[in-house]
Amino acid sequence: MFKVSISSRADKEFAKLSSNLKQKFYEEFKRIAQDLFRHPNVEKIRETERGYRLRIGRWRILFSF
């Protein structure tokens, strides 16, 4: 299991989102926390050792572990 944390800058942007979109993000974060590598929308970022991205609508969530 992974722990999901958000940077302060991302948290400020997150606060501006609609409640429906926030809920979608929470659901996806829960899925990532359960098993990062089995999530269908997570892709490895090329030329990085541990960089990944998750696409949610028009948003891209960049993360590493």
C-alpha cells in the first residue's frame, strides 16, 4: 500500500476545483494508494527512474514513489 500526499502548491489548486472533480480525484488517489501498478490510467514517465503520471479528464497528476 502507498501513501498519497499532496504538495502545498497542488493543494491550493485542488481547493479551486468543483466538488464533483474533487470527488473523482479522491477516488483515483484511493485506487493509487491500494496498488499503483494495477491502475489502468497510470503510465511511467520516460527517462525517469520512478516518475509516473495519472490522467483524470484534462488533468495530469505527476508523482513518484
